[in-house]
Amino acid sequence: MENALFKQDWRSNRKIQIFQYIFMKWTFCFLIGLLVSLVGFFNNLAVENIAGLKFVVTSNMMLARRFVAAFAIFSSSNFALTLFASLITAFIAPECAGSGIPEVKAYLNGVDAPAIFSLRTLLVKIIGSISAVSSSLNVGKAGPMVHTGACIAAILGQGGSKKYGLTWKWLRFFKNDRDRRDLVTCGSAAGIAAAFRAPVGGVLFALEEMASWWRSALLWRAFFTAAIVAIVLRALIDVCLRGKCGLFGKGGLIMYDVTSADIPYHLWDVPPVILLGVVGGILGSLYNSLLEKVLRIYNLINEKGTFFKIILACCISICTSCLLFGLPWIASCRPCPLDPSEPCPTIGRSGNYKKFQCAPGHYNDLASLFFNTNDDAIKNLFSKNTDAEFQHSSMLIFFVTCFFLSIFSYGIVAPTGLFVPVIVTGASYGRLVGMLIGSRSTLNHGLFAVLGSASLLGGSMRMTVSLCVIILELTNNLLLLPLIMLVLLISKTVADAFNGNIYDLIMRSKGFPYLEAHAEPYMRQLTVRDVVTGPLRLFQGIEKVANIVHVLKTTGHNGFPVVDEPPFSEAPVLVGLILRAHLITLLKKKAFLHSPMPNFSDAFKGFMADDFAKKGLGNGDRIEDIDLSDEEMNMFVDLHPFINTSPYSVVETMSLAKALILFREVGLRHVLVVPKIPGGVPVVGILTRHDFMPEHVLNVHPLSLRSRWRRLRFQWPSWSKIF
Amino acid sequence: MENALFKQDWRSNRKIQIFQYIFMKWTFCFLIGLLVSLVGFFNNLAVENIAGLKFVVTSNMMLARRFVAAFAIFSSSNFALTLFASLITAFIAPECAGSGIPEVKAYLNGVDAPAIFSLRTLLVKIIGSISAVSSSLNVGKAGPMVHTGACIAAILGQGGSKKYGLTWKWLRFFKNDRDRRDLVTCGSAAGIAAAFRAPVGGVLFALEEMASWWRSALLWRAFFTAAIVAIVLRALIDVCLRGKCGLFGKGGLIMYDVTSADIPYHLWDVPPVILLGVVGGILGSLYNSLLEKVLRIYNLINEKGTFFKIILACCISICTSCLLFGLPWIASCRPCPLDPSEPCPTIGRSGNYKKFQCAPGHYNDLASLFFNTNDDAIKNLFSKNTDAEFQHSSMLIFFVTCFFLSIFSYGIVAPTGLFVPVIVTGASYGRLVGMLIGSRSTLNHGLFAVLGSASLLGGSMRMTVSLCVIILELTNNLLLLPLIMLVLLISKTVADAFNGNIYDLIMRSKGFPYLEAHAEPYMRQLTVRDVVTGPLRLFQGIEKVANIVHVLKTTGHNGFPVVDEPPFSEAPVLVGLILRAHLITLLKKKAFLHSPMPNFSDAFKGFMADDFAKKGLGNGDRIEDIDLSDEEMNMFVDLHPFINTSPYSVVETMSLAKALILFREVGLRHVLVVPKIPGGVPVVGILTRHDFMPEHVLNVHPLSLRSRWRRLRFQWPSWSKIF
């Protein structure tokens, strides 16, 4: 945005202010890192203690063979926790439902969904996530942590929460979108870093999946934030290792220290790994498409009202409790190994050998998986030297149950993540494959479980470098790298042939106008002129107040071209672009003129650049809130000092594809379309994000549907033509 | 580029061609990965065998106490190898001198330096790098590997080498800059991946340091390329582990397996680590500024002629040999430890306990460092449980020698890298600090060496995530992560206060017009109108051949605006932009008209889009090579079908900063400047990369120098004013 007022403001900035600005940027990153790591630690501590207490109580009852009481306590505590999570979500902050990653991703692309970053959302997300995860629902905490991180960053960036009076003047430094987006990117990096204790993975996740624009300086700041998270977490865990955190065990913050020894693998291990990747890719895309369908059904239910939402969540909780408690009864008891590496049967909370209903000296392998938190289940699956521990049937049951439970649990009205469920499901799938291959491979089953997780993550989330690094940081073994890369490559390639990234699917189903970085082929056939629709709303350089109010009330546009016409200029001249928010500020300040004559002297009088600073999300004024008398309505406003005099513009014959590149790469909100042949109106239209949406374009030009090219995906109808 | 011809070409592309295009992209990435890993492996194998043979022969002579003969053989073989490297570099491909990373980085920014990617360059770079590294010069192989990778990618991308007749039609798929740049990015990722066996680090290096534009799809392809490298290298090393690679030992490809055990570190270890980071940052910036000064002196010598260049290289080689052989005599012999983990004194090539001149049962610690390849020296420095092995004085001597030798070795006329020398120097510095701190820290000295390397790398290269991952992959220990992040953060911050990234300094000293991503503050004060200089060269839509030839011969511009004037239009209309290369093709094809009348029917006759495809670097035609008769000179050309009719344009009042963002983010080569008030000439100028260079801008507007803001760097003159 360049207008005369901001330019003057910039010129008045002195070196000390620039220094202050840079200093604040880094301070904010530090604060974000600190707060996110504290929240992440608290989150883990709470989950480990609540869920741990629940499992200790029920396990003790099981040991005492009071099975009905154990089930009653287990299911009722799960029910209560789920109910609590869904109640606070549904009544206090409905924006918290789901993982939050799609919302943050859309925000970073430039879509301002309302209220996703309020203080209320933050609190509900943290508490709701803790109780949802503790309630044994098959949901994760990574997604909510990302949203939490982004929330913390956004609230700091807009200078506190205005609604609750928690604002600080010294925090209000970042007046523009870009600085706030940068902070939110750092926040989401910190979120993953805190959830998985994977700082580098977090930075890469923010880079690969979240951010739409990225600069080297931002990488550096995100790295700083993630480093703070890593250091603070490391210090806090040091405290916990001294046993001051209740049931929070050693390595309670996820880090599955799989295999510290050297892993030998050879050329003949590659075919099973490739198979794992291919099937994982297919499963991942199946997962995505099932999830999308379930979400569509859930939306129908959720639309009926808050009551139905909560009922749905409660149903899922009851089903989950029944399955978790009921399915282990199917599995046959197995005798404890002669030389177990840990006590068998397990005493207390977590461990590989749950006794469940078995006789002394025996354990129930399915209960070791089901009757645990997800983190512990992953630890059991990833652990080495346990190749004989699980039965084929148990693993199959566990895999199928996890697969469907995670699909059905995501859409409920509570903070739910997808990362951990996908990791559990993938681990059980990989371990199953490993067990089927058996001794024909030198890889141990724990390693197969890791690769299985990688394949399902790759097939569902479709990230590359970031997933690779996250898995490496989770398992703490770099020697796995070539195998993990191979699996990710294959599963992503296979899955990409069927459908899109899970977050993109969710975003599309939520209707966010997400702007892709690449242009679709039909966009090359169309010019920008072709997609500009609707009547163009123009303002004069000196405009009547009534006109402004009328236009603002009748349209929802956020930017308007301003044209000077005779007698103020010789010919119609495009002066620039003015924003809705700035017009509203002008109207609110009532700096009106009695006659349509420019006033050069005191244009800035009574205005400060701060008045035009970007408001926090949802804090902007609305035109309906401004009262103007009839007399004022007939006065005039000189818009000139507040116009962005050099907006980006494209010529009307430019192809839509080329305009999209400009729009997306520079990160614009509006681009003006100017005529090819001068003379006549100096502007023919204005393009916004919505004009590039495939739905809009295909609506205007249905014929171009034919040349829509969906990244060469296998589409069953087109395939069926071949046969 | 959008012109009528390309548009027609695109429309004729069918689905199968799109599929072919995508398939080729991936095939190319596969080929790049395969070739780069083979080259990297061959490179290592050759160095290990050549240098290994040299050390075995001289060590054996030393054991036999024939010191003079040993020195003669050592120094003469070093001299011969250096001479060979500098001869082929100086006479065959002078572009190969140095690391090549600055050139590749500039290319990816849009600066086409001539001949940096020819087949000749590739071969000389590979062979020269092998002999330079084998000759015990303190130079690395990582930089040359990046250049090699980029070279392989570029040669594949432009469809082979035209000069040597090695072209394949099926390879000529990538007609535009973007596709070629993408391949080169993948190639440089593969280079680092092959040099350090650090695939993820390679991808991040390409992203953080090399690429100026980056898309998610590119990340995915770079990851694929790096994964191929990782898998191929892993397979080749499997072969070597069976002992079929001569002197190529276990883990010959760098991977310093430092500490497989758990590393305990506590809060009181943080202050020494911070100290290490601060001093490392200062040393790194000192390193950069000394290197820059030495390069300036070397440039004066090198300008005098090829003979002087080679003399310089030979002098450095002789000095290096003398230092490496002479300095260990200073160190006192130490008795072998009572319970050594490996034979003492070392027999054969590498090892921690070199006997050198010592009596039996003793070893020379300085010789263990100097009288080894750099890789082995790093291994010795990084190794654990060797805290008592080195003396303070030896370590200090080694550090100082490495520091200066690497600065003086970089600028010689041979392929020289900076990574490995900086790692060695940093490791010795870190180990020295560790020895000085002694038992006051629980960290072992090997760990201090790793952190020292990180601090010097951070202080000199100024990368964050990529360096962090490269070091993790080198040392294969993820538990170090928080400490490495801390050290990198501190050293980069400290060093950034003094000067720039080493590659940027080298690029600036080479005079590449590198376009930064951020705008400097004075650019906000200037409009694009202010920097447009020189007479504007316009063409008419139907232009006389003689005019075109004259303009092309008298200017060096690469793009020209085209304007239709009456009688062809009612008023002067800006039609678009035409490229020099396209004009030359038109002249070469001699599709001339006898009268200045448009011909709509057969405009495309005789032209194919391939004719206008971007030529390989340095393969373009020149205007001087085209012969035109007088009659032809008086004919006309209809430019319309070849004009890019929708070039990006900015209004003349736009600030330079805003135009720079557009230019840089969209990756433009030209941007047209149009007047604010219509009527008159429809275009007032054309901006190119050179117009944004600070030198140009400050030349035109010397007053804005005052507000030049050098990222808040400490500048001694301005500091001295305070006192």
C-alpha cells in the first residue's frame, strides 16, 4: 500500500524506530517460542496425567478382575472428557473444531476467516485438545498445537485481544498483513516443534505445507522460534526426568527412540519397502477420500444445531470406549516371553505387556495396543526386539479399527488432530506387513512400523522433506533416511494419482478461496478481460459522501478504483485504488468538505498512519455502525491523500494464467485491469482472489471445462473409456 | 512470455504431450540424481586413492626414517597435482576456478554468466577438483560438487552440448528459463547430497542458499533427486564395504559417526556453548572479510596473465607442503596411551596416532592432524574418548594454520571449495575451546569440535536450517540438535552484525548483478521514473529492417517496447515487448515484407515455436553474424505475431521498492514503465535488473546515499563519531 499518508509516515521514521521494529520482531519470535513450548509441555503433562490416571485406575481394577467396574469407569471418564471438550467447543468457540491446520493455511494464503485467532479460540483449543486427547478418542494433538501456535502469534501480532481489554500499546507494532503473516508462520512452526519435539521438522512443515509466501529472512526467524522451543522443552524435560511431573514418564513428549544400534539393510530389503510404499499410498488416498465423505455427512448432521453436534461427539466417544475395551477380549492370551526386557505383565500405566483379562504370566497383545494412549501405542509398535510379541490377527484388528476410528473421530465438534492417528494407523499397517513378510527381510518389525507410518503420512498429508525430517526427529535415527525417503516418494506419487492433500480437501470442503500457486491450463486460454464480471464501482477523486455510503452498503468489495475526470483533469485519469477500510475510517473521522474542491493544505490534519493500520481480524469497523446526518451526506471527501497511487495493474489482454502468477507471487488482494487501447474509461475492472477460483471461471466460461487438467489424475470415467 | 506464436503452440499441445513433459521432468531429475551420485562417488574414490597412496608411501618412508625422501615425494606429488589442476583450469576452462556456488547462485537469480555450464567446464571441474583436493591443498570438494551437479543439470536441460555435437532431440524438452532453473536447483541439491551424504541437507541448502524462487513442486522434485543420490550412494558404499575400492575405507564418503551413545548435557554447559558461538561468529566474519581482501589481491595478480595465475597456485602448493610437513616437527612426541582403542602408532594411511618422527611407542599429535586428508583430520577431531590425545599448543598451531591456509588457497586458479576447510578450521577451534574449558564442562572435546564447526560455518556461510541439518547428517546424532541450533543462531547473529554471507561477498566482488529479495529503504523514496535513464529504443509494429539492425547493433538491451502509431492505429498504442533473441531469429529467417503492410495470413509460415525456444547459455546467435543485403535492409518486418502482447508494466509513479518486489517475486527480466497521464508516448521506459542495482541508483541519485541503510551493521566510521 502506497499512499501519501503512509509515505509521509515512513519518511518520519528514524533509525531508532527501524531498530525498534527489528528488535520487536525478534522479541516476538522469542515470546512465541517460549509460550508455545510452555503450552506444548503443559498440554503433554496434562494428557499424560489425566489419561495416565484413567489407565492406572482401570488397569488396577482389571488386575483385580473387576471388569464391569473397570469398563464403567473407563467409558464414563471418556464420555465426560469428550462431552466437556465438545461443550466448550460448540458453545464458546466453534472455530476450534477440527485440527485448525486448514484454517491457518488459508489465513497464510490470504483468506481471513473470522475469529480463528481470538483469545477465546486459543483457550478453548488448548483445553479442548487436552480433554479430547485424554478421552481416548483417536485424535491427535499436533494439529491443535499448530493452531495454538498460530493463535498465540496472531494475538501477539495484533497487540493483544481488544475484546477483553488485554491490549498493550508497545505490542502494537505490526500494522500490516505481511508482518502478521510472518509471525503466524513462525507460530505454526513452533506448534509442530512443540508437539513432536521436532524443531527442524516444524520449520520445514511451516515452509512446505503452511506458508504461501516465503523469504529467506522468514526461514531464519522460524528457525529461531523453533530453536527456542527445542531449548525450553529440553530444559523442562530435564526437570521432569527428576520425577516431578506425576505420571509424565521418561520421554513423555513424543520421541520414540527406536533403534540406537546400527541398522543393516540390503538390496533385497528394497522390494518389500517399495510394496509398503505403494500400498501405503493407496491407503492414504483412500483415507483422504473417506474422510472427505464422512465430513460431508457430518456437516449435514452438524448443520441441524448445536445439540446434534454434541450428540454426535458423544456417540463417537461411546463407540470408541466400547471398541477399545471390547476388542481385546477377542485376542487370545499369550504367555510372557521367558526373558522379557521389561516386566511382564506390565504393572502400572504403559508398557508392552498388558495383562487385561489374562491369567497370571500371560498378556493380551491387543490390549497392549488399545488400552494405552496413542503415544504409548506408537512406542510399542516402533519398539525393536519385539518381533514375536504381536499376533497377526491382533495387528489386523488394531489396524482396521484405528483406520476407521480416526476417520470417524476427526469431524466431531472438538479440537482434533490428524497426525498422531495417521502415525498409529500407519505403524500398525507397517508392522502387519512386516509380520507377513516375516523372516524374508532383515528389517525388524519396529522398523517396518516406522516405514508404515511414513507411507501413510506420505499418502495422506503429501509432504516430503518436512515429513521425512519429522519422522527422523521422532525416531532419532538418521540411518533410516534413505529408506524413509524412498517410502515417502513412492507413497506420495501413488496417492497423488488419486486425490489431493488432506488439508486441501478439508479446505475445499470448507469453501475457503485458496489460491493455488500454479495456473490451470484453461487459464492460459482466457484473458483477464474474460473473467471480469459485474458492474465496476468507481469513485471520483473528490466524491460525495452519499455515494460512498451507498456503494459501501450495496457491495462487499474491499477495494475501489478512483478516477479523476474533467474538470479536475484533462482526460479521465486513473488515480489509484482506495480500500474499503480506509474509506470507513475517513467517514468515521468526518473530514468532509463543503464543496468539491481539493484542499492541499490540511489533508493530513487529524489523521495518523495508525488510524489506517490494519485492524485485527474481526475488529474492523463496519459501514453500518457509522451515523451520518443528511447534511453530512451531501458533503464531499477528498480521497487523494489516501489513495494508493501506484496499484499493480495488468492489461486486459493478459492471460489469466499470467495474471494469477503476478497475483499469487506478489501476494496481492486486488489488481486493476486497464484497457489495451487508451482513451475512454481508464480502468475496465478489478480482479480479486475470487475471480481466479476455478468455480468462478468455469461458471463464466463453461466451455473451458473441457480443457481442465487435473494434474493427470486417474479419473475413473476417463479410464473406463479406454476399455 | 506470451506471444501469438507461443499461444498457438500451446493450444496445439495435447494431453499426451503434457504427460510427456511431466514424465521428462521426473526422468531428468532421476538422471541428475544418478549422474551426480556417480560423480560424487568417483570423486571420493579418486581422492581417497590418490591422496591415500601418497600418504601411505610417505608414511612408510617416515617409518623408515628417510625424512628427506619423504618430503621430496610429498611435496613433489602435491606440486604436480596442483600444477595439473591449475593448468587445466587456466587453459581449458577458467570458469572452473573457485567453488562455483556463487556462479550457480547468480544463475538461479537470473544472471547468465557465460560458459559456466558447458561440458568443458563440467569435465575440468570434476578432474580439477579431484587433483586439487588430493594435492593436500586446504580446499574442499563440496562447492565443486554443487557446481558439477548444476552443470550436469544444465547440460541435460539444454539437451546436451551443442558445441561437441552431443545433442539428443528427445532431451530438448525444456524451452524456457524456468524449467532449466528448476533443474539446476535440483542439481545443486544433489551436489551437496553427494558431497556430504546429506540428502535432506542438500535439499535445504538448495532452498536456503541457492534458489531465488521456490515452489512447493520444486521442493518435491529436489527431494526426489536427493533421495536418488542417497539410495545410489548407499548401494555403492555397500559394494565398497566388501573391500573392492582400494584405499577407500569404511565411511570414506564423509560421515563422522561421532557419538552413538547418549549425550548428557546440562544447563551449566550452556555458557561455554554461547561463548563458542560468539567467538565463532566473530571468527567467521573475520574469515569472510580476510577472504574478500585476499581475493582482491589475487585478482590483481591473476589479471596479469595465465602464467602468473599458475605461478600463484604453485607457490601456494609449495607453502602448503612445507607447512604440513614442517610444522609437526615443532610438536613434542607423546607416549602412546596404555589402552589405545586403535593401534598406536598408526600403521598405514589414516588414524589418530601418526608416528612421524617420533620414537617407537610414541606419536606426534600434530602430524595426526596435518599429515592426513581433511576428511580424516575432521574424523580425528570429532572423535570421542580422545580428550587426552592432543596438546594445547598443537591444536592452536593447527587452527591458525588451517585458518590462513584456507583463506589463501581459495582464490587460486583451480576448483576449490570452502565447506570442508571451514569445517576443519571450526573443528580445531572448537576442540581448542573445549580443551581450555577442560573438565569444567561435561561435554567431551569431540562434541566441542562439532559445535566449533557449526559456529564457524554459521559465522561464514550464514545459513540456518540447512547447515543444521547438514551437520546432523554428518555427525549422525540428533540429540545434538538443540546445542547446534543455539550455536548457529548465535554465530550467525554475531557475524551478521559485521558483514555479509561469504557467497554474497564473492558474488559482489565478481560483479554479478544479483537482485536481492528485499528493498533498501532509499528505494521507497524514489519512483521508477527517477531511475529510468538513457534514450528509450522503441520499435514500430511494422518496422524497417535497417532500423532493427541499427538498434540491435548499437545497444545491448535484451527487450524493446513495440508501439503502433498512426496510421496503423488511431493513437499511439503500446503493443507489447519483443526480445532481442526473437528479433535476431526473425532477421535470420528473413521473413521480410516489401511494404509496411500487415500480413495476417501467413505470419507463422516458416516459424515454429522451437525457433524461439531459449537457447543454451552462450549458444545464442549474434546480430553480427547475420548478413543482410542492401535490398533486404530496406524491407520491413511485421513484428506483431512475435510480440509479447501483455508484458508486465508499472505506472511511472510507483516507488522503486514496490517495483523491485514485483520484479523479483515474479522473476522478470524487463518491466515496462507506462505514464500516469495517458496521451503522448504510451511508454516512458523499460526497467531491467541493472536499474535496481544500488550502484546504478546511487549513481543517478547520489543524495539518497544518506538514507542507505545497511541492515544496521556496525560500521566503524559511524561508531567512531559517537566517541
